[in-house]
Amino acid sequence: MLGDAPRAERFLSLTGLTPEELRAGLGDPAVLAAVLEFLCGHEADLIAAADALAVAPGDLAAAKENLK
């Protein structure tokens, strides 16, 4: 998420989180759901994240649904 500067800036500005808060919240299902919701809201971000994680985009979308 934070590896791509434009995407990171957009996410942080939309959520109000700081990079430190995001990193600290990675074990929090609400933070994870927010990240996945953000990625699923923009196909290019979803595909880039899926590629970086070596998973299918659909797997990230399914994970989002499992966190709800």
C-alpha cells in the first residue's frame, strides 16, 4: 500500500491515517477492511496490490468480504 507514493497519499488523505497508524493497525480487522475496501474501489490499485502480493485480485476482494 505504502510502496506506491500516489496510491499511499490518496489512501492516507481519504482515511486520515498516518503511515505509522496504518502500520500499527495491520493486525486490526477494521484497518485491514479499510485497506481492502480502498483497493477494491479502484481496479488499477486492486490489480497492482494483487500483483505485488502474488495473489489473484478476486482473493483480495474475497478477503474484504470475510472481514465484514
